Amino acid sequence: MSNLNPIAWIGDAATGHLRLLDQTQLPARETYLDCTDVQSVWDAIKRLSVRGAPEIGIAAAYGCVIGAQHNQFDHAADHLATSRPTAVNLFWAIDRMRRVQRREVHALLVEAKAIHDEDRRMCRSIGDYGLPLLRQHTTNGQAVLTHCNAGALATGGIGTATAPMYVAHEQGLPFRVFADETRPLLQGARLTACELQRAGIDVTLICDNMAAQVMREGKVGMVIVGADRIAANGDAANKIGTYGVAVLARHHHIPFYVAAPSSTFDLSIPDGSHIPIEQRGSEEITEGFGRRTAPDHVQTYSPAFDVTPASLIAAIITERGLIEPVTMQRVRQVIDSR
Ligand code: MRU
């Protein structure tokens, strides 16, 4: 696995703090942010220094501990919940912190670390369940295609979409990965290509608009992506562009898989039309490459996520097993199984 450590609690409960790898600086610089107040955690989530659904949840849990250090647990929990709207893991983790009986720093830190550790284990289990699929669909040299970063940088462990890749690599299985660069913020290029390359996995970067051609050339055997929120019927929100990849995969008869832990499911909403979609600032489109690439005052529209309908998903790989076929009944069976 890549040796980047995206999130860590440093020190004890009373005086410790949260250390985050600043992912906005990757791959050029490996710099860390030391967060000692709630606002700095909120800012880090908002500007995507820490990102990826499970990791946002873990960061918010530690942020609640920092709030308690300043006798402001409730304010911290309420405030952190406003940082980003789509990833349900954020709200799931904050709810867990609110349910801690003794609202003091030691008990809260134990819960935050438990959330972090559980995520690590869930990633591993997703990898184990996903491995046979990866083996099945890459035997004739075809690659896995992924979009955005649902990797070690987005979770407490070996990632979700990348988990089967890390497990396969550990077992010496030969396979290739195509990473979509993922406009506008390039998580695929800056993060997925970076962490897979550092781990020694055979990764090839493509621009988002090359996926159709690469599929037509027969180079892709399967798609695996992560998710930020999955509705009760299996509709799955993930980074903008994912839905397009799913449509392309269906056209080319390529199986499209979503990998996500149970903490990413929102069974309170019947389908994907209820998932709140984050809107991002125009500068992420007009100045995304560090310089102006569009005329001044041009109008932009920038949804950060889209929803892939369950009908396009071959299976959802969870730490509790495969959801296959992707139906409301099967989602309940697997996610409510413990
Ligand atoms: O905006 P980001 O970078 O937080 O978006 C991340 C994604 O869309 C990931 O694919 C998703 O969170 C899955 S994380 C394992």
C-alpha cells in the first residue's frame, strides 16, 4: 500500500490534535495540517484537504473530540455537519459521536478511534469480497477502470474501489488499472495515480473523455468506483462523471461495480433523487489548473457528484458481502444483516 498517512490523531485526548495530509498539495508536495480547533477541521473538509466519504467521517469524529476539548461538543457536531452535504458518512460519524454516553474527551476519542479502526477493517473486507471479481474480469489482460479517488487517501484503510486492487497486488495477481483524471479537481490524476504508482500497481492515467475510446478498444474488463451515499434501492452518488462512466460501461457490456462500506448507505431515502448534490465554486472550473482557463465572468455550473441508477450497477461490494442484484430487497438483506 502507498506509504501516505492521510489522517492521524497525535497525542492524548486532553491535549492532542488532528494531523491531516493536505491532499490539495498532492502529488507535488507532502505537507501536513495540524488542526487544533474545530474551524480548521471544517475548513480542511470544505476545501478537500481531507476528502473521500469515509475519511470525511473520520475527520469529523476527531473534530468532535477537539470541540469537546474546548467545551463545545454540540457546536462542533452541528458545525462540522455543514461542511459538505453529499457524503452520508459525515452525518453517520457525527451521529455516532453524539450517541457517546459520557461527553468527555477520553470517551469521545475512544469512539473516534473506533470509527477509524472499523473503517480500516471494512476496507480490507471489501478487498476480500472484491478480489474474485477482479480476478474474473482481468484474466485476459483487460484492465480495471476507476474514477476519482476511492483509495487509501479517501479512507482509514486500503480504500474501497482500490481495496480489491491492493489485495490482488498483495497476492501477486497481474492486472492493470486505468485511472480517469477526474475533472475539475483531478483526484484521479493527483491522488489515485499517485497512490497506486507508489504502491507498485500498474496504473495508466487517462483524461475523462478518453474512457469511451479505451473501452471501445477492448482494454477494460471491469469498472470499480466508490460512493458517497447509496439510497435504499441501490442508486449510488459518487464523484461527478461516474454516471457517464456507468452509461459507457453498459454500452460496451463491461460490468460496473460500486465498492462501499455499510456507513455509506442511507436507508432513510428510497432512491437517488433524494441525495443532496454539493455545488462547488466556479473557480474550480475556470482556474482548475492553477491559471485562468476561461473568460472572466463566464457562467459556470459545478455539481460535484452525480447519481448512478441501480440498474447500471452489476453489484455493490460491501464489507458484509456482495449486493447482487442491486435491488432494494437485497440492499436490506446485506446491510441490515447485523
Ligand atoms: O469530492 P471528493 O474528492 O471528496 O469525492 C470523493 C469521491 O467521490 C470518492 O469516490 C468517494 O468519496 C468514495 S471514497 C472511498
